[in-house]
Amino acid sequence: MTTRILVTGGAGFIGSHYVQALLSATAGDTAEAVEVTVLDALTYAGRPENLEPVRSDPRLAFVHGDVRDAALVDRLLADHDQVVHLAAETHVDRSIAGAADFVTTNVVGTHTLLDAAVRHRVAVFVLVSTDEVYGSIGSGSWPETDPLRPNSPYAASKASADLLALAQHRTHGLDVRITRCSNNYGPRQFPEKLIPLFVTRLMEGRPVPLYGDGRHVRDWLHVSDHVQGIELVRRGGRAGEVYNIGGGTELSNRELTGLLLDACGAGWDLVREVPDRKGHDLRYSVDCGKIRAELGYAPRVDFAAGLAATVDWYRRHRDWWEPLLSASAGVVGQR
């Protein structure tokens, strides 16, 4: 029997890696044959070429559309068994400049999908969320049971989506499973986020912006480890549960900047300290004990090796990112 999976945001950074991993993992898997439909609005961060590695796979279909389009979503959900929902506006700086798209896409779009999923009795609904919904933590790590204290418009919109999803589970019995990840990095990430922004600028000999004193700490997760976690939750997670997914490498932004300078053969003279972002969370850290114990998750990509491979990818794929620089101009790009 074939499982029909709708992946929203599947032409984006994480989504395209997930689709590629999903189709690779299930190729020849007699336990689960899959057909995948990608629904993507192809906004500035979604690109059809991200799906090039699997474009010719007969199990893949692409629909250009918006998760806020209720009629389209209803038609698609009528023909799918599961949903993996990654479509979202994700950039904190953009949400501070204007939150409307974040509210309509992340909240209303998620509601639209959940509403159709309940109506058509979708078997599994995986919502890909973020550690930012927890707020900021001075020491220790958040378990999934910690209260949500989002501090940015982006984080608040994702927290709202999480609560809507859990409400549909409790009210209607929809099998909702939520993942909350730490900072992702890897190939094909749009150059507004810290690592690709710094790498692409340094490769052009341009200065890079460092917020404040650079003491903000993030846990770094390679995108392949993230999609491994998502797939473990889709296949074996429990209904109504939340699973943190982390990489286990905590670095301050200043420490990471030093590593990126070294990787690109540049010096600190190219670093410009800029005024700190409004409401900038000092530290994120998730406790991944639950997904390790229940589903056997463990990050596989060593950070030093993953960062080196990522920098090398951007070095070899200037044709991918150079046309995008105008779209990310003026956006600092740090979570």
C-alpha cells in the first residue's frame, strides 16, 4: 500500500532536503511505498531548482500554491494520507520589520491545513516548528514540557501554530506530531541566515555584520540531521506529542564568526559590529532526551566536518547564490 504524503514548503531549504531524504529512504522499501506532493508558494526563499536531485522521480509531484488557499488545500488533502508541514516565514529580522506575512502564513496557513486535515481524516500531521517558541534560556536546556514564551513576532507566530495543532489533536483526535529544531545549516540555505550570509559575503571580500558583542548562543544542527529527526517522528512519533531536535554544538555568534573567517581565509577586519536586534534572545538550547529515548535519534554530522562541507558547497555553487544576494540585501540574518 502506498502512503501519499503532502510536504508543504518542499522547495525551501529544509523542505527540499526532507523530500530528497524521504524519497531516498523509501526507495525500494517494501515496508512503505510513498508518493510525495510538494506544495510551495515559491516565495523568495523557495526555489524549484532545490528539488533538482529528485525532479525526475516518478513518485514526486509539484504544486505551485499557497497554504492559505483553502480551496486548493482542501482538494489536496482529500487525496493525501499524511502531511509534513514545513511552509513558513522564518526570518526573525523580517518579522520585526513587519509581522503580517508571518501571521497569515504561519498561523492562518497552518489553521487552513489543520482544518482540511480534520475534515479529510488525515492519518498523520507533522508540524515542523522551532526552538524559538520557548524564548531564551540562561542555563540548562528546554524539555518539551516547558511553557512557551516567544519573544519575536516570528516565534510568536510559530507558537500559535503549535497551539492550534495541539488543540486539533485534543478536540478532534487528529494525529498531530510537532518537532522543534535548533538552528539549521547546510547547502541551499537562503543567504539571509547567519552562516550563508557570512560565507557569501566573505567570499566576495565584503564585511559581515555581527550583532552587538556577539555573545548570543545557538545550538547548530545540520539539515540532514534535522530531516532524520523529522522522518523518525513521522514514522514512529506519538500523537499529540512534541519532540525537540538539536545538534549538540553550542556556539556564541562570535565563536561561529571566527570559524567562518578561518574557513573563508578572511580576518576580523571584515567584521562590523552592528546595533543589537530588538528583543534578541541570548541563548537557545533544547533537551533532546525524549527523541533519543523514544525514537533513537542522534545527530550524525560532526559540526566541524559539516561546516567545512557547507562552506565548500557555497564556494562551488556561486551560480546558485549570486542571483539571490539582492533579495537578502540589508537583512542581517541572525537568529
